[in-house]
Amino acid sequence: MAHLSLTNVGKTYAGGVDAVRDVNIEIADGEFIVLVGPSGCGKSTLLRMVAGLESVTHGDVRIGERVVNRLDPADRDIAMVFQNYALYPHMTVRDNMAYGLKNRGESKAAIAERVAEASRMLELDPYLDRKPRALSGGQRQRVAMGRAIVRQPAAFLFDEPLSNLDAKLRVSMRGEIRRLQRRLGTTSLYVTHDQLEAMTLADRLVVLNGGRVEQIGAPLEVYHSPASVFVASFIGSPAMNLLDAVADGGRVLVDGHDIGAAATAAGPITLGLRPEDLTLSATGLPVVVEHVEELGAQRIIHGAVAGQSVAIADSSTAELGETVHVAVAPGKLHLFSKDTGRRIDMAPAQHQKLAQAV
């Protein structure tokens, strides 16, 4: 096992296109880090630079104490799990898992022991003599994970390994991946565009946008204190409501309605409100109901205030076209600069005064 370090890492393609820009990440030994962001944000490119499948334009990638920028992938002591499994169709499960060890010249006894151990861990014993075409998607992904585990690498790299699975199987497989990583204690770097997957797997999230790091932090830290409008809109399902507002005289106003206290902000701002922090009330911000989602355990009311979309997680009944009033939970206002999109920090003393029921 080893720590990973990315220092001012960047990737520029021909024509001056910057896919990754000055990324700095320190990953502790045994830590599970998830790179998350929309398609095209640079997360897979960054992972491939760590793996050695993409060259590094500038900056340093370290695995342990070694700068590995110019090392071949085979010399970096990493194991990668791909989206498409990358199994050899003509080989059995046993041979697929053993292939990398055979290429490294490991003894037959050592190979058999490691394959048997990984097979037990992944519950693959009944399938060892089958070929990939006789396996389900989830079983194939477990074989791909087993092939990585037997190598006993310094780090695991996962490139959207669950994206080809159906929704139910993804839930069970992500739990399986997390349990295995905790059991093995291997440093892991995981790429996904699915923010729910990222939240449930990560020790820390790295949120990427346009090749740059927007925020690094524990999942709940990123969720409750997003550093920018982009993070606020990307992390969370349903997404955070983002409304045009004005900070005036120490208060936040939306379409002239007083929402709560505004610490140091002044002038036009972007106000963020999580749907679960809004409840229907006798008085408050007026919202015209446009659509209602019945999700079983949750009910999402979609509406509009002054032409801006709002989602409310509330079990109350509401009819289409009805005007309801919304109250904001105390301390749950998120303020962002209109100019930079970055979070406007509020003094701790203000949190007790924020967002009284309007």
C-alpha cells in the first residue's frame, strides 16, 4: 500500500486544449478517494495519468515516494478496474484472474493461493471454470475486481466500474466494493459521474469541473457546505434550489420576500436552498405548484417562484396550479457570490439567526 500525491498536475492536448488544470490532491495510505463530476470534466483523464495510460503535461504524480510520470503502467504497482471489465473471453475465470501474475513470473503455488483467496472473498468459487460469456454483468465485474486484488498492488484505480450494471445491481456492487476496500486497506482512486455513488463510497470527494478541482472534502461536508454554485447544483438529489436573491440591510430577499439574515453579503447574490430544508407553511415564500413526484418514501413538489424553479421535499398534499407558501429551516441558507459563484461564508453567530419561518 502507498499514499498518492498529485502536485500541479495538468494535461494539455494538441491545439492548447486543457483537459486537466493544476490539480493538487494528497491521498493518504488506505484512503478511498472518489473523483466526481459531469462528463468531460477531466476525471477519467486524471485517473489515466495516475495509471500511466495518459502522459502528464506538467506537474508530478507520486505513488509512495516515487515520481512515476515517466514509468510504464506495469511498473507503477497499481491495478485498474475498467468500466467494460476487459476480461479475456477465451479464458476461464480462474485464468483471467491469474493472467497478470503469470506474466510477472509468480510461482504456480503463489498464483493458486492468491486466486483462491480472492475467489473466496468475492464468492466466485462456483464460477472459476466458466468463461466470461457464461457470467452475469455483476459476476464479470467481480472477476475484474478479483484480477486486481490478486496483484496486491499499492493502489486500486476504478474507472466507472459500475456504469454498465442495472440500478439494483449497482447498489449492491458499490457496497461490495466498499467492504472489500475496507477489508484490504488498499489506497483507492475511483471515478464516477454518479454523485449518489460518490457520496456512498468516498472517504473524501474530489469534485471536478472543467478540468479544475472545485472542492475536496468528506461527503457530508461537501453536501452541507458546497464551495460553489457548481458543487451545490451537482451534489444532491434532488439538486439544491438556486435562486436569484438580494442581500439588503442584513437580510436575504427573494422577489421582495424576506428569507432570513445575510451575514456579510450585500447586493445581488445566488441563494441555495436544499429541498429537504423547505416545508409548506401558512405563510412564507409563495410557490406555484407545477408538478409533484411521488417517490414512495419521499414526495417532491416542483414549483416556481418569480419564474425560478423550486423543489420541495415535503409530504404535504399540494394540487397542481395551487400557490403554497414555503418556510426555510433555521440555519439552512447557502449564499454564493453572483460574480464568482463561490460560497459567501457566514459568521458562526449568524447561523442561529438565519431563515426563521417566513
